[in-house]
Amino acid sequence: MTVLKSDPASEPKKAPSPTSSRRIPLRTRLRRNRGRIARRLLAALLALLALLCGAVVVAYQLTVIPKPHPETVVQSTVFLDEKGSYLGRRGPVDRQDVPLSRVPRYVQDAVIAAENRSFRTDSGVSPKAVARAVAAALTGGERQGGSTITQQYVKNALLSPQQTLSRKAREALIAVKLDRTRTKNEILAGYLNTVYFGRGAAGIQSAARNYFDVDTKDLTVGQGAALAAIINLPSYYEKAGSDPKVTATLQNRWTWVLDAMAASGDITAKQRAEARFPAFRFYPPGATEGQRQYLIDVAAKEAADRLGITEDQLARGGYTVRTTFDLTLQDSAVALVKGNKATVKGVQLHTAIVGIKPGDGAVRVLYGGSDYARQPFNDAVSGAVEAGKALDPLAKFPFTGPLAKLPKTAAPTPLTLTSAYAAVGADGMYAAPYTVTRITRAGRTVYSAHPDRERVLPGEEARAAATPVPGGFAAAPVPGGFAAAPVPGGFAATPVAGPAASLFTAGAGGGITRRTVWTVAYDDRFALTVSLFADKPGKKKNTTVPAQLPTSPAPTKVAELTASQLWERLL
């Protein structure tokens, strides 16, 4: 069999493939397939979006609103004087909760105008603020704040203040959940009770006290707008009133807040026109603030005893303690005693002043020392001062009850001696001294004082106690109180026109050997004692021993002048 071989040259040539001769440009291929690519990208994006939404939904469902930090739950206890003026506080945090009903609506609106104008309609978060925070975290830019009131409340009360992306995301989730499960009023109340206002004040109630010495419910439109303006930079604005530059800057922001309130209809045109930039309490506080700790010590102990709790529990309990003290009179006493110092090196001069309302027992004045930081011991309440002849007018009367042993007591406390002469001024009716009139908590009264009275002298004998005795005193009717002129052994009165009061000066020792001096003044309205004594370092470390009173200035004149000037101021 013969096999025929073909001639390669005679075979027809195949046409070359288009793809083999040249490749289609990528741009052309993308253009030809763009519909299919777009569909695939859209599907992927939708899948990613669905995954993210699902993750957010799951995260939201798993999110639990945490309990407030312990420090945002703890409250301080505030002490007020008899008229309601701020005396001071005790507690680890200067904060007291108030219900939203006690915050005037214009104060609420001022805070909203300053911090989050969409608060009453938003969902608890600001998408723009969240986006800014995320961008800043990813790019290392400047840290961004919480923006909405709800987010700020979550950050301040429920989460740590650290600025991380994960915490910011959790903050947003909690804020949304909080907004969906709580009313706007509940959120606003929580915010107002925890936000920091500077001057150590956490919450609107403490801020009202620290800046304006008023209760929240008594804030004016101008004061409320000022507090709202402070929230933005509390550590800077807390100096308002004492730093002119800070005050001027705050006033500009205050104007901005009020204008926003007027524009939104939160206040009327008349309220806007009548609003005045408020006067602030001076900051930092003066020396009298520290001196008032003597008063708070006594009132805190009494309040805790009345409630049957410890003083620590009282300090953390958020109570408001209304005391019997008259701060105006107390500050007058501080001013009068200021500068009284011993002229002998190494001798410390002590002054104790007590003022009591006869027949009631309310302690109006209680000066127990010049420097609480250096001497927390209260001379007026706990100091045993040698009486000498100060008890002579009472020694012949048959006291009963709480004062039965007093005439034989060598060294009574100034508080005890004053209460005795208050009983004489009340015709023999003794009233136990007290410093707390009412205690409230969350607006509810938990204690009210009731004077504890007991007759310790027949009325006739009590009135006879004002009879002059050797080395004692004589009663003196004078304008606004009394006048005294020195006589051998004591002081005699100079009668002039006016209401009657009794004054005498006595003590232990005589001449240049005086160890103590007491000046007592009383009538049926008030009983006042001023006591002077001295001490010096003892032989053992950290001990003191009694010392002779300095002779210049004359201690009797110092005591009488202090008593007479204070008496004039209380009338």
C-alpha cells in the first residue's frame, strides 16, 4: 500500500485568531462588563451592609445599660444656717440629687440650648459627632467630645472617660438604648445631677450653692443661663467673679445661650430683656469657710445622733441639715476676735464665744477657735474653762435637773455656762442646747427638732439671780444692750434708756494673775458668753498646760468689748 504524503507547501494556511494576534485593553473589557461588575459590587456592598447592620442589631440587643459609677451615686450632706444660707458640706463628692421638678424649666432649657439643642427630638446620638470621633481615632487627630446630652450622661455616669474607638461605639449604643428605654426627662435629670460645673460641684444643686448660694429651685433666668454656659469649660469658668478675663468670656457665652433660648421661644422677649448677668460668690473661698468647720463638726455629730447613723453615713447620705446658727452673727464674731493674740512668747490666747436663745436652746453663735486646720478641738463645746467667780451669782440658787451640779463645777464648758444663764433669762426654764432644727433627704423631712425644756429654778429666784454680788455684776438698761464701768472687784452698770440686759465680768485669778476671764450678757432674748483663757507648751511633747493671761491688752476689756459689740449686732 502506497501512502501518499501531502506537500506542506500545498496545504491552505489557517487564519490567525484575533486573540492571539492582540489582547483587548482592560478599559475595553471593563466597559463591556461594567454592568456585571456593578451588580457584583452592589451585591457585595449590600451583603457587607447587611452584615454590619446585623452586627449592630446583635450588639444593640446584647448591650446592657450599666449601673452608674459609685461616685455618681454617692452624695454629700449640706449644712445650712437658720435662714437657709449655705454653711458647708461633708462627703467625698460635692453632689446632691434633685428631682427635675425642682429645676425651673428655663434652667433646663438653658442647659439644652448650651449643650444639645436637638435633645428633646434626637435619638440620643449625633451621627456627625460619632463620625468626627471615628475619624479622629483612625487618623490620630484631636479627640472629639460626646456631643449630645444623652451621650455626655453615658460618658459621665455610666462609662469611663477614656477616648477610644471601642468605648465611643459602646457609648453610642448605650445612648440609643437609653433614649429608647427612658424618658427624656429621666435622662435630663440624670445629666443635671452628675455633670461637673467646676468649683468641685457635681450636679446642678451643688453648682447653685457654690456659685450663687441658692437652692436650684430659686435660680433666676440669668443664673441658670450662667450655669449652663459654664458646663462647656468648667475648670476655666469656675473663676468667674474673681478673674475679670474669665468673667468677660463667660458673659459672652451667657449672652449666646440666652439669645438661643429667646430665638427658640424657651423664654419670652421680656424675660430676655430683664435677664442680668449674675454676681458670683468669690472663688476660692475665704478664711471664714474653714472656720465654719467648727460649726459643721458639732451639727454633724448631732444630726448623726438624731438619725441613729454614723457620721460617715451622714456625710454620704445626701441629707440637707438646717442648723440653728446665724452666719451673719457668726462672721461678726470671727471678725471681732481676729487679731486677738497673746503678747507673751510661747503663750497661746484662746477665745470661746457662745450665744443661745433663752427658753428654746437654739445655739446662734459658736466660736470655738481661730484656726480649724491647726486646732480642730472646739473650745466652746469641749473646752473646760476655769469658772472662778463666773458661777458665783448662781451658787446660792437650788438648781435642779441638768444644772444641779453646775454651781459646784470648777471648769465648765462655755456652752454649759451659757445655757445656765439662758435659763435665768427664761425665768428658770432650762432648754437643752441644740444646733440642728431640721434634716431633709430628697425633699422629705426625716427629722424636726423639738426644744427639750425643763424648769430648773422657780421664776422668782431666777429673776433674783440678776442681783449684784461682790465681784460680780449689776444689771444695766442701755440702748441695744448694756454699758459697764469698772468698779472694785468687777463691773457695775451705768443706767441709760433702752431695753434691759444683764452684764458682768468675772473669772479666775485677779490683777496680773488672771487665769481666765468670762463676760456674760443675757436677757429674755439672748444669752451670750465670751471666755478668754491661755495655755503654753507642756514639758511633754504635744502637750499644753494652763498659762496666765497676758496683761496687755487687758483681758477684761477685750472680753467686754467683744461681748458688747456682738450684742449690738444681734439686735
